[in-house]
Amino acid sequence: MKPLDFLKNVFKQPSPLEVVSRELAEAHLYRLEAEGAVEYSKAMLELTINRIERLNERLKEYTP
């Protein structure tokens, strides 16, 4: 690529297709991050529910 072509590419406005493609790629990344956060939150909720059940059973064992 010639230096002049490089400068033209740097300063040219992106086409609508390029803008939409970039935003779509960002949206896919955001979705992946959000799905990971949901998985983590569900696992933490299940862990906490199991802990509460276990502690309630222990409490029954030690309560006269």
C-alpha cells in the first residue's frame, strides 16, 4: 500500500455497512459478556441456596 493510500484510508469516513458491522460485532461481544455474568450469578445463587439449606440443617441439629 502506498503512503498516500494509507493516509486516505485513515481520514475517510466509514461506510454505513462498516459502521453497522462494527456495532454488530460489539453487540455480540457484549452479549457474550452478559451471558457469562448470568451463568456466574446463577451459580452463586445456587451455592447460596445450598449453603442456607445446609446451615438450617445444622441449626436443627444443635437446637434442643
